[in-house]
Amino acid sequence: MTQAPGMQDMHSLEVFRHYDRNHWRLSGLPLRSVDTALVKPEYLTLVKSAVMGESNVIAAVHGFLNEFADDYDFSAFAVIWGYQEVQHHYAFTSWLQAVGETVDNRAVAAMRAPYDPGTTPSATLATNIISELTVNHVYRAVSAWVDEPVLKELLLRASRDEAGHAREFRHFAAQRLAAHPEEIPSVLETLYFYTSDDKIRHPVGVFKAGLEELAESETIDTGFELFLDTVAGAGELDELQGKIRRTFGSLTGYDTSSNRAVRRALAAALG
């Protein structure tokens, strides 16, 4: 029997069911087995950077609930997503504690202010697609690079989570664009902003840069710079940006395979 309009299950219910069946637990991570002899200084920098990036979850959820106050389904997803990102924050923090390192909670607390709304709701969702695809790629690559087994496992688990998050943000962005195609230019503008340079741009680095409390702390950009300088192989940035562009091409229906193509697509979308 076909359900009447408005009676279908919310997508966030399926996300929650998947989470309830499959999500890993911090208590299952063998933190007492961390091999400190295998820990290199670069690992500490990368993990502290990850902690700072993941700590932005509270600001992001706050912003989502404000901007999407009329969308229960997405708001419910945002809460589920928020729990998983808090788990990443505290899992990375716990690994640092296991190797005798601490986190500067003053710097974490400075990240608390909510994000401002995007130029459109679709642009906000697009920004988060980029965020999730970026950390998915970086965590997976760093997992293959590190030697310490517990950190390797943690990074791989977090990477898989981020891949799922990117998929769900894309779902909600496609849903939004189907109802509001006039927002496509804002999505293309977002893509161009984040992929037009030869460096990794991430929303946390863009919107939370310059805070006084971060002057003596690692930031998410610290980790990305170290990743490109030390971990990434030849063509790694092109691979990441290509993945992002393909996702946006499928989302918008435009050729977004290069910066030039994105500019042409934006001109076409603006008419």
C-alpha cells in the first residue's frame, strides 16, 4: 500500500537505525594497549589537530538547529551526527591521555560560538559535504601511514563515520535543491571557494581562524599542513578535490570537474 504524502518514514529514522545497529563504542577501543614506543611527535600534532577540528561539533549543531528550525528530519539527523562527532572528539582526546598528553580545553571552549547561517541552506549543507569528504580522506590516509595500532584503528573508524556523514549531508542537500533549485549557484560558489587553491580548505579553519585562544594551540589547519607536507603522496590533494568535485557534479547536474568547469557551471546557473 502506498503511503500518503507526509506519511513516509523520515530519513533520519533510517540513519538512526543504522547507527543503532552498527556504530562502534569508545569502550571497545583498546586504549590500555596503546604502544607508546611507536608514537611519533607527528602523531601527537595530527591527533591534537583532529581534537580541535572535531570540537566544533557543538557550534555546528547549534547552527544547524537554528538554520533548519522548520526541518525536523534534518534536525534529528544533526543530533545523531553531533553525537558521533563528539565521540570522535573524546576518542582522540582519550588516545592522547593514554600516551600522557593533554588537551588545551581553553582552546576547545573558544570554538563554542555557533556558526552563522550560510548564504542559503543548500550552501550550508554543501559546506558540510566538503568538510566530511575532507576528513574522511585525510583520516583514511593517516590511518594507513601511522604505525601505532590503536591510533590506526581509531582513525579508520572515524574515517568510515565521516564517509557516512558525507553521504547523509548529500542526501539532504539533494532534497533541498529539488525543492529550491534557485540555490544551486550558492552550492557551486561554495565548491569553488573550497577547491580553487592548492591547499586543503576546511570550514573550521575558515570560520574559526584568528581566535586569540588558538595562538598557542594546534588547529585543524596545523594538521592539514602536516598531512600535505609529510603524509600525502603525489597527487593526493588532486585526488581529494576530484572526489569533492565529482560529488558536487552528481548533486547539481553540472560539470564540476575543474575550476574552469565550475566557473562555467556557475555562469550557466546564474543565467
